[in-house]
Amino acid sequence: RGGSREARPGVDPWLQESRCPRPRDAHPARKPRSRTQGFMGATVSQLAIILQEAIILLLPCFRRSSKQRRIHWRARSELNNDYRGQRVHVPFWRVPWENDWPDYDPVDFTHPVVKKQPVWADPADPRVIDFSTRASFEGPIKVVNGRPLNPLGRTGTKGRGLLGKWGPNNAADPIVLRRKPGGPWDARGVPGNVVMQMVAIQRKDSGQWAIPGGMVDAGEHVSQTLRREFTEEAATLPSPAEQRQVEQALDEVFKNGHLVYEGYVDDPRNTDNAWMETSVHVFLIDDALGEKLVLRGGSDAALARWLDVDGGPLSGR
């Protein structure tokens, strides 16, 4: 791969790299990035620059790099406990379908929860599904022996795993941004620069930090999913009075959003025949609204908090 990084013995070097933002206190200090001055009362062009920089920092969580398979490492992992022992090892050079691998024998795994055929799951036999009527952000769905193929390649598992749909399983993810209170300053405390924060949740199943998104229900518009999932995972309070106040704040938060990404997600639940895709929207809120928005973990989230956006990988702490 080039560079001076030394791979750990016995570990696929493609699994040693994460490119998603993490809190600034999770890595050594680094040279601060140059940022636009000001926020409240700033011109439209200044606000646009702030939003653009935040998007640039966050997009590596989702998009493909110039080395296309780089983000396809979680889908080959056993980070999800239900996938322990359910994958064969796939080296990075074996990932692309166009690379011949006659002896490839993935584990056939569909979780018992999915096998019970809940309302959100497809029929057990994918041959009854007309995949030409289903859309994927990655292009036409390729079907082999009645099963759709993961557009990024092999994962070591066939079947649906924990995913209900054969082929793409659609989600929506809201990135809610604010200026860090008490500033302006940058990630090293230098006065005069802006530090942006995003809402993040810590998942109960894996302990990892994530964007508070979720699955798009049948017949549901993406905008409805964004609001519903954010409320369920990051803004559900025990007091009805407090919840009403938060709901009013959320009305303002989700008035305007910017679509920044549509496509494949490198998810540890992905298989050769079922995978996650998402629509990502950014919502930029002002200081007053940011103070009103009380965060509390709920649904699939153990914790919810504001995290600094600084370009480093998300920490699991």
C-alpha cells in the first residue's frame, strides 16, 4: 500500500485503518486546520465555508476513496457479536467479484430473528423478488443464482445476516452540527477559530459511536426517517414537558437540510447478498437552538452527546 505504516502480524492491513472523525481528545494534538472566523452574524458566504469544511471532514465516513475497497473492511469483520464465527476470512485482494476465487465458500448465515419473517423482512427465497424494480445508489443490482451481489465485493458471509432485505437495505442519517459553546476556538484552544460539533450516539450492540440514523420504513419519506430516528436515538426524555420542549426544538432543526451523500455503507452487518445504503443530510443549527437541544440516549443508543469534528477517526470511548 505504500507509506511507512507497519502492519501488525496476522492482521489484514486494510483492517487497521479508520477514516471517520473522532473526538479531539482521542488522539495526540495536531496542527490546527485553518477555519473561517465567526459564526453568528456571519455572512452567507462565511456560513457556507463553515458548512463545507464540516462536510469535507465527515464524508470519509461514507464515500469510497481512490482505493475503492478501502471502506469495505467492516463488512468483512466480526465487529457485530451476532456474526462471530459467521464469516470466512477475505483478504483485501479477494474482495472484488472480478478476481477469480474458485474455492470461495462463505458461511450461509441469516439470523433467527430474520428467519421468523417479521413485517420488515423479505421472503426467504430471493428468486420470487423482481430486483429490476428495486433501486440501488450503486447502480443496477447484479443477480447470480437468484441472489443479489454486494456491489463492493465479497464479505465472507452469504444470506442476509441481520438485514431484512435481499440487496440494498435503505437507511437515513442526519448529521446535526452546531458551533461549540464557549468559543470561538479551534481544537487546540486557539482563540478566534470555530470548532464544530456533531450529535453522535454510542450503540448498545457494539459500543461504537455512530450517527443517530436508522432504517427507512416502507412508504416512508427520508425526511420522516431522519426526524424519527434522531428523536428515538438521541432526544427521548422521560418528562413529557421536557419532551415537548425538545420536539419544538427539533421542528426548527429539521426545517432545512443539505443532502451530502447517497450510497453504500461499510456496515458490519453486510453480507454478499444484503447490504446497507444510506442518504446523509447535514443540518446546521445556531447557538440558541443548540443550547435548547437536550440529548439523551434511547432506542438503540446507550449514550448521546456532542462530539468535536476535527477530522480524526471516531473513538470508541
